[in-house]
Amino acid sequence: MSWPAHLDIKISDLKASVVIVSDSLFSGENDITNDQSGPVAIEILTYAGITSVNLDYYPDELSALQSKVDWDVQENVDLIIFI
């Protein structure tokens, strides 16, 4: 994968955030070690060359997800993926 030369950005410089939206995983009702989607998303992003990837679990609530977006924007996250 490559970026157009005029952007002067390396994919390895990007910060990504993977957010698993699940009430049961967030609450602990289901064990996060059973989550396969988060690790697969991280694997795909790191394979693409993104080295800074954060994984979080959030409840299916608009206010909580908005807070997550606000936090990631403040932390200069370039890519947010909700699963």
C-alpha cells in the first residue's frame, strides 16, 4: 500500500483507534478474550503499516460513543473504526 507522494505522510505515522461497540463486552458479561473482531482489525491495520493502534470496548450508547470520538480527536487519532 502506498500514499500519493504529495501528502508527505507515512502510513506508519498514522494513529488508529478500533472501537468495539458491545454492551456485553463492555460490561464484562462476555469475556473480551472471546472477541475476535478487535484483534483481526488490529492485525489488518498493522499489516497495512499502521503501528499505533488502540483497541477499546464501549457500550452501545450514543453519548459514550460521542465521548470516545471527542477523546480520539483530542488525541490526534487519524482513523477511528467502529465495529
